[in-house]
Amino acid sequence: MYLLPPHLAGPSQQSYGQAYASILAAHRRSPSTSASSVIILVAPDVDALCAARMLADLFKQDDVMYRIIPISGLAALESQRNELLNYPELHTLILLNMGGILELPSSEWFGDFTENLTVHVIDSARPQNLSSLFGAEAEAERVLIWDDGGVTDLEEVKKAWEALMYEPEPDSDESDTDSQSEDEESLGPDIADEMAESSSSGKRRRGSAERESASGKRRRLDGPEAPKRMSRETRDRHSSRIEKHYNAGTWHGQSASGTIYVLATVLERVDNDLLWLAILGLTFQYTSSRVSRDRYDQYHQVFHDEVARLNPPLSTSVTNGNIPNPDDSTVRATEELRFTLFRHWTLYDAMYHSSYVANKLGIWRERGRKKLTGLLAKMGFSIPQTQQPYSHMDMDLKRQLRDKLEAIAPEYGLVELTYPSYTRSFGFRTQPLSAADMVEGLGALLEVSGGVKMEVEIEGARNGGEWFGGGKVWDARWREDDRENIPPIRASNLPVTHNAPEDIADREARKPLEWWVRNFWTAYDALDDISRIREALSLGMSLHRAIIRQGSSIIDKQDIKTMNRHRVVILTQGPDLALFAHPGVLSRLALWLVEALRDKVNATTMGRSKKKCLPFVVACLDEKAGSYIVVGVTSALEFGDVRKNQFGLAFLDAKIRCNARTRHSSFDTSVLEINQADLSMFLETLCHESLSGRS
């Protein structure tokens, strides 16, 4: 069952506000209220992190006890689902940026839970599972999909799905047999479910359960008043429409934090804190190429009006000229330069590590680096000025920067150097931070603050030489006893009917958390601690250095191979190999390669003279696990454009055809872990049929 945004919901339709009110009502009438009554499962990305914080603030205002649990991927979600069966007091489960593609009403997920449980899905990923959206059974009505209005474009898909689910099959033994064998596909293939770790027998059980459910519904329609059976041609047409819905590839809609902000608007509780978190979620989507520039501009305009409403301009007498106000926490609109962390880095490094500048100048070559130096010299910026921290540059140069860039940069092909964004003031604690900078800091904390050794530069120590200069190993300073969001005792994850001895409970409580859980809570706490964000910016810089170092090495050594209209990169050695074995970091590298080579590698011409960029596949060896992490990225011809990513289905098809040993440990269907020995066979199978030829 889906919920429409308030401006699209009719008088008789449930929307965000009514769904939130039902959560409060269920919590207040529950006889056994505890922190496990309302559970929020959060995906490890910046958007979901901000959405979780926003929900937590709303629940605190309403005195609702809740529990936040980070979930790394499908396998972790399945494990957590089994644990939740032991929570009799659980009545509300909220999934942030996960679950949209899963058939949640099925017994494989939450269909077997008690009738008191309601599952709320706030997921920006598309497409969504049709059984969760349009199912009319009691189990489906307890799964609420918070939609952004895109479901209104699925009327034809809905009709096709309902016809296949509820109308009688063609009256032919042969067609009945054929249709039964295709039911698992046509009734809504649970793509992410197929990608999860499950045996082939488990898949057969799911398929047979769907067939029995569908046939049972059809049998109820068999009778004197039963509707006329559909023809085979009609059934094939409906099946084709359903398959097209799932086979179109993955894309993203409204951010999860944006959805929560709409809820806060309905509840009349918006403030600058919630607005800033929603802006961070949107900025993350744009900087990680999840939404196109056109879609970003649509959402940006909404937030622009909110910023103007909540942050009226202050008079000169109040601000006392340009002197900072210690209580200033305003959010302001600005034009953000496409230079990575330029306010906290040197101007040269910020431009050098920008994927947009890399694409236009080719900075991985000596000629490209000379172009960058020449551009700065032509603007009147000396080398010493551009290689010292931006905050220490001459004020006159900083004031002239944008005007100089606007006048000279187009000569070098740099015509889209800015995009509309926002900054926020933090009083005397720090200089104003831009949304893009804060997203960089949060993303670095989520991905590499733990689990891998990272060296960061010490501020002011750059020119100390090889022996005395600038680096230290990053220390996340993790302290469980100094955190507000300490996870509940692990013993609570045991069955509630089991009385664990106190020593077992103590051991469970003191068990060290996995690195990605520590990273999540470090980033979550940093949302309220601006000093941690400032420290994380140096970690983000180190991450960008590693990406451009590896990306430049790949291009210089010509490690990019073309395999049947696919560009393929395989990383098997190097000082940063352990770093790129992290799926999030490897995805960043793949996106950098796509942006950097957009204008450097010729596009292919497909049928009807339609040009498309070659899709990119990047694999990195995880030496400890004895496997490869594989990332697939679909590139677009135009800067700022985002194409639907079809690698999720392509990975699944290749896995089935070559029987490779794979595992999906992420919610991103275009990220796959594959056994080391099976990689070559998998890539050959994957590239046999070009993604570019898919519709």
C-alpha cells in the first residue's frame, strides 16, 4: 500500500501525516511500550543518516521511545528480520533507504509477523515492488510505502499487475502450463530478493508460494459471476509491461530526508535544523550522481523558498556590519564552486581533485597539470597563493575568484563551474560550512573512519619534508561510554523467552562493534558536533587523494579494457587496495572515472543513430575475503545527466548463466561481491550481451 504526498493525496487517501499519527496512536495504546516498540532500520548513506536524525527529533518531541539500528545490506537485513520475530512489543518498523524493491508482504520478509506490526518504507531507490505498492491482502496493507508521487505514473503498470494477479488465466491447458512457469517473472520479480544470499531451493519455494497465492485468488473468482478469461495476447501484453517496469534499471526519487521534511511541514514543526538535514540529503544525492541536475534544480527550488521563509535577511544594525554573530545558525543560499572542499584545502588541490576539472583539463597528464597552472596564472593567482590554505589567501584574491573564473575559465572548457547550493553558519565555533563540504565529511566518516588505515595531513605541516612533514594515522576516537546513542545490550537480541545469565549478557554487551556500525554512529554523532565534522574534512581530503591517485594510475597505465562495449578495470595490487575493497569507495572511484573520461572516450553509436556512453565495470580484489568487489556504473553523454543503472539485472543474469559464486552485501544492486576464481568467467558472461543494447 502506498502513501501519496499531502499535496497529491485526496480527501479519502492516507498521507504522511495520518501515517505518523497512526504510529503515535499505536505507541500510546501499546501495553508494553519499550525502545523496541518502534525500530528504525537505517542504510549506511548520508541521506538515510539525516532522515534517521530527523525522525529521532520528531519522536523525541512526541515522547516516543525508539531504537535506531544501522543495516549494512541485504544479508544484514535478513538477519535482523529474524531477530525482530522475537520482539512481541514491536508495532512499528521503519525502513530508511532500503526495502523498496523487496516483496515485503511475503512470508520471506514480514508477512508472518503479527497483525500489530506496521512496516513503513521510506526509500528513494526505484523501481518499487508492485506487490508492496498495490497488494490488497491484509499483509500488504500493513506495509506502507511513502511515495513521492511517482506512483501516479504507474496506472498502466498497476492495471497489468492486477490483471495478472486476480483475473482468470487463459482457458487453455497449454497456456495455463506456460503461464504458471512464467508467473514468478510476470507477477513482479523480487529482484533484490534474488540477489540476496539464498539457495536455489529457497528461490523455488518463493516462486511456488507466489503461484499458489495467485492461483488461490483466481479460484475465488471462478464461479457463475466470474469475469471473462483474458486472452493469451492480453496476458502477454500485461507480462511485457510488468517486465519493462523492473527491467528499466534503477534510479532514485525524492530523498528520504526530503520525505521526512515534508512530514515535518505537515506537522508544522520545521526549523533550520530539519531544513539543513533535508538539504544535506538532497546534496548527497546530487554529488553522488543519484539524481540529475534537472531533478536537483526542482527540489532545490522548494528548499530555496524554505530557506528564505525560515531565514529572513538580518538588518545591518543587527549584524553590526560583517562581524559574526555568536548565535548565528542561519542557512543561506549560495552558488557552490565545483572545487572539492576548496574552503578548507588549497585552491590548487581543490581544483586538482575535482572530477569536473579533471574531465576538462585531463589533470592525470603533465599537459593537463600545466593547463591548470596556466589557468591560475592567467587569473593572476601566484603559485604560492594557490598552494596555501584557502583561508590564508589574500582577501582581494578570494573576492575576485568567482569573477576571474567566470571571465577566463570558459577558455579552458570550464563552463559549469557552479551550481546552486546552501551554507550554514555556526556562530563562533567555525566558519560557515557548505552543504557539499558537510556531505563530504559525513561520507568520509561513514566509509573510512574505521575498517581501514587512513593517513591524514596535519594542518600547517605540508612543507615539512619527507621526514618532518605532514601526516598522521586517522583516529576516530571511538568511545562507547561517551555516546548518547549507545546500542541496547546485545543480549536483548536473544529470544525474549530465554533468560540469559548475567555474565553472558555482560559479554554480549561488551562485544566490539563491527567497523561499519562504529562508522555509522561516529557520523550520526557528528551531525551535532561541528568539531568532528571539521576533523572529518581532512579524512575526506585523504580519500579524494587516494581516488585521484588510483584513477590517474589506471588511465596512465592504460588499465581500462574494452570488452564488448563495456569498459572494465580490475584492481589487483597497489598501496590502496584495501581501501578500494570498500564498496562505497570503489563506487566513488568508478564515478570519478566516468566523469573524468566522459569527453575523452568516444561514445558508441547504437541502433537508429542513438549514441550512448560505454558502461563502466570496476572490480577490486579483497585479499582477506578471497573475493572481488564489483561495481557497475552507467555513464551519460552530458554532464549533469544521470541514466538508469541496469547493472542490477545484468549482474543477476550473468550470475545465473555462468553459475558464479556471488553475494550482494549492499543495498545498491549495482554492487556485487564475487568469488576470486569466478571473476573472469563472470565478466565474460556479463559483457557478452551489451548493457548498451538494453531498452
